[in-house]
Amino acid sequence: MYYLKRISTLVLVCFTIGIQAQIISVIENDKDQKRTISLTDKQIVDINSSLEIQLSKLQLLDAIQQQFPQLKQHLELESKLIKLQQALRNQSAVISILEKQLATASEQATFFEIMNGFLTDIQNDPLLNERYNDLMAKFFSTDTFAPGTVPEPYIFSNLNNDMLQIEQELASLEADIYAVSVLAFKKDSSGGDRVHIQNYDTYTNRDYVTIKRWVTSLSTEQKQQLEALNDIAKQNNLKKTNVFNELKIKLLEEFKSITCIKDFKNNSIEFINNIQLNDVVPTEVKNKIEQLNLLITRFETLFLLLKTDMDQWQITLLLDIKSEVETIVTLLKTIDTNFSDVTTLINQTRVKTKFMPLVSEFNTCYATINKDFETLKQGAALLFNLQNNYIANKAIGTEVLAFTLDNLPDKGYINLKGTGQRKNGDELLIELVLRLPSAVENAPEQVVTIEQREFIMQLTGPRSEVAIGLIFANPINKEDLNLQNDRNFFYTPSAALLLKFGSNKSHFYNDFLDFGIGLNFATPDFNTDGTPEFGTGIITTAFKNIISAGVNYNLTLDSFYWFFGVNLPFNLPGIPINNIKN
Amino acid sequence: MNLKRTTLIPLDDDSLAESIFKSFIEKEMMLLMVIIGDTDTIREAIPKADNLAQLSYFKMERWVLWVRNYEILSETLKKHLKASDADKSKEDYNNIKCLCFSPILDKVDGIILKNAELSYASLQQSFFKAQAHDALAVNI
């Protein structure tokens, strides 16, 4: 009994934690019917529905607090602010009704409904409750209370001041401490794509596609449309890569100035070799020139590496190039400083005149290289934008809006029809992420997934489907037909128009059982005269049309036959069983 | 305790208690709050309820009746609770420490149980719930 109690307590605690952890609530809106999909439900949504994404800010706050205790001060202030915002969300309506001399019955009902919500919010938070009690006590104190007045304007005004104060405190804390974003992706057999969530990102919808419920065949127009869309997609993909390649080649072509650094290096080595033997040149100068020479060698190595990398530059590897360019630019600045030092030192020696041509050469070369690197940086910026779009499915693009808790919208909307081509079984992923700026300069931000919901898209409810396959037909009154062939079963091509049901409660049914019932049309050749007969009847299917059975009537020979079909999704040697074709 | 809009129900005279209660309940356009018991928390809550009774929303008056034990008026209040469809109206009478009567239909609403706090917010909510009960019955 004791252990039973302990286990039930544990289960209750786990269940409570499970409920508390839910920040994202999803409401499916399908044909004007709303259904909240809780975590305990099967995560199945209708493929043509629209989804309402609701976020619980207080749960989100809890989750952030648990994972990032270092944000405690910031979060406590935000928590207070959210609770105040929540409590005061309808304050203007209350004031407006109170200001009316004669409020109508429905206005009074609205007033009481709002005030009930407000007072519930107040009582739910001990701090707010205490503040409300204090304010009411002050309101009724003999100095300020005037009979005939109501406390709401006084209370709201003070709570609004509290909000302003918290906002100021938040502003005085470190800005942009974190941001919250909501993302959605579609995952299918070809990879996936981002999905637009209204209010949470500025992506545009993909092609608007309604998955048809009643399909009897694929029309020629649909086929053409599909091919045309396919071509457009291919062209767009090609175009994206081409733009990248063109920019890359242009950058490499413009980046020729580096030849001057080679010449300069050779001349400087020669100069150093000459002065090595000259005792007049102080050791300090010689060392400085050697140091400069080492820097130039390093620059040359790095530049060659950059050029090789640029040549093999992939659209997905832009950040590497960016850091290489930045290293080289820094090194160039060091070379320039060192060269100035050498020039100053040499100007004090007798080899000054010999060194002057080298100074002039360096200055010209340095100016050209600097100019080219500037071009490279600008060009790279363009390429970075291309990269952002290209890997938008993996990285958080600029289109994904970043919010703080106080300006995070409570609701977002996904219209699944606007997510382009999709099919039963494709997945929809909704993620709530916390974005923290990196402690290292120029490094990408830290993205932590706070909560994730994954749904299977399915055409729920009734739908029709066309299935083609082979059946094994067995004539019921074989003796009456006077057939020449002794076989019991005849291979027969058949087509079926099936009525099927998609479930929003069972993955097992959708993915495995998938029963269907409908009309079957077949062309058997029982009398083996080479001319197909025509048969039609009832068919039932199961397991994604792998197994089928039914009864047909052979209209040509005026006789019934029953049949079964085994349409395996793979070929067995020697058995003329074809793949399922829908 | 300087109470302006609170009446103490006598504990030693059942018929007088009944008639006082009846006189208040029969008043039209008046919200009647009944607070039951005489504990420290109740004594702290009475001035708050009295203060709130000085307020008037949409021309409805408010009054507080302080019933200091669970015997007096118990049958009458239980009868009203039985007729009510408000939240918590089916709770045991001895578990209730505050309730309100709606101003026109005299229906019980805004019930506060013993384990809940009698704060300004909860008392004000109790008044509002009772008034909301008859809000749609107001002819404006």
C-alpha cells in the first residue's frame, strides 16, 4: 500500500511536470471546428487545416529560469511585467464603461467579466494581491476617499506606474540579454522546408496547395502544372547557385593585386641580404627587417590558403572565409606598422637612399591590396546574404523575428495550405528557441531549443484514392463457364476507386492498417481468347493497399468471381506482382 | 470598529435575526454580502467589506451582514444556497465564510470558502459576481 501511494504520487508529480512543461499549445482549425491538441493526444493534424499556436509566457519564463539561473534578475522583472500586462489587458474597456452615465446591460456584463478576470489574476499572484490590498487601503483612507467614486481608475493608474518603473529597471539592465523566436519546419522525404508562422516571422508562404480529398485521377493539367513547377524549382535552385558562382569568380578576378606583394617580398629579401653584410646598419634594424620579412612570408602563406579556399568555396562554408579574410586584414595592418618602424630606423642610417624605392613599392602595393580587400569584404557580404537564404532551413534567418518576453505575441498562425506540396505522413516541427548573444565577438549566437512539438500531417476524415494493381481472380461458377484453362486463379490487372479514412487519433491506423473500401474495375481473360473481359464489383483493401479482396461481376461472361490481391511494395523474383501505384 | 454599511445580526434572538435579514433581502437594487463567523481573519475582513460596501457600480447599493456564528440564520442561508447554481454553492454550509446575494433576483453567488483569503480582491470579486448574476436583468 505504501509503495502504491509512493508510485501514484510519483506519477502525479511527473504528470504535473509534464503539464507544466507545455509552453506551446496548438489548436487545429479544420472546417471551422477547433481542436486543442494536447501532449497526451496523438500528434496528428489535418493536412489542409490551419493551426493556432499559443504560447504561455509564464511557463516559458519558468522554463528559462530553470535552464538559465544567471538570468534570474531579468526574468523576475519580466515576470512581474507580464503579470501586470496580463491583469491590465482590458483596463481601457473598464474605464470606458465606468465613464458612461448609463451603461447597457451587455456593457455591464462585459465590465463584470473583465473585472472577474482582473481580480482572479490579482489573487493568483501574492505580490500583486498585496499591492492591490495596499492600494485599496490607501484609496479608502479618510484623506483620499470621496464617496461616490470607484477605485478602479486609481488602482489602474498605480499599476501602470508600476509597469513603467519595471520597464525602466529592465532598460537599465544589460540590453538584448536574450531573445525568443518561434520556428516551424516541414519535414518530408526530400528533406524539408521552413514554414511561415504569422506573427512570428516575415517569411512568405510557399505555393498555396490544397491536398484534394476526392481524387479520381491525376489530370493532364495537373501533370503539366506539376512538371512546370518542378522546372521552376530546378531553375530557381540552379539560379541561386549560379549567382553565388558568378560572384565568386568575379571576386577572384578582381583580386589580382597580390602579385605586387610577391615582388615586394623578393626585393625586400634581396635588400636584407645586402645589408646583412653591412656593418654600418645597426643590428636593431636588421632584426626589424627580418621580423618584417617573416610577417610577409606569413601573409603570403595565408593569402595562398585564402585563394585556394576561395577557389573551392562552397555556399555553406562562408564563415570560414570570413575569418580568413579578417586574419589577413589584421596581418596587413601589422605589416604596415612594422614597415613604418623599419622605415624610421633606416632613415637614420646611410642605407636610406637604397631603401627609398622599397618604401615606395611597399606603399603602392599596400594601398592596392587594401583596396582589393575592401572589395572582397563587400562581395563577401553579398555572398553571406545568399548563404542565409540558402541554408534558411538550418539557420535562423533574419526573417525569423526575435522577441523579448514582453513583446512576444501570444498567438501565431500556420496555414498548412500555404506550405507548398506535401503528402500524408509529412511532418511539421514547431520549435520555441531562446537566442543568447555569444560571449565571443563575431561568433554566432547561441540557440537553445526550449520546447518542440512535432506533428504528422494527414488528410483526416474521408477521402478517395485511386489504386492500381494485380489481382488473383477466381470464378465462382467455373463449371458453368466451360473454361479451357484448369487454373483456379487468373492474374488480372485492376483499378480501384477507394474510400478511405484518415484518423487524427491513431498513427497505427494511418501508417499501417489504412483500410479502404470501394469500386473495383478489372479486365480478366477467363476464356483465354486474348480479348480482355470487363469486370466490376466491390473491393476492400488493408495495410496501405498491400492486401485487397473483393467480389466482381464479369460483365462479358455474365458470372461472378472473387479475388484477392497482394501488392507487395517490392518485387519478388518469378512472381509477376507489381508495386502499388496510387 | 467604525462600520458604516455593516449590520451585525443578533445571536440571541432568532426571530429578530430573521426579520433583519428579511428586511435587507427585500430591498431592491441592493447587493447583500453575508460574512459568517467570528475569527481573527473575519474581524480583519469586516472593515474591508464595509469599505467596499461604500462603493456603488451602476447604481446598485451594497450592504454587509455579519453573522457571527454558524447557527443563527443557518436554515435560511442553507435554503438560499440550495437554490443557487453558483460555483461552490453545493459546499457544506459550515465550510463557507462569505457569500453575496444578487441585487434583483436575490440569488447567492460569489461564495468564498473557509480556506480562501478574505482580501480586498476576493471580497470585491464576490460583490461583482453577485451583481454580474443580475446584470442582464437590468433594463437599460
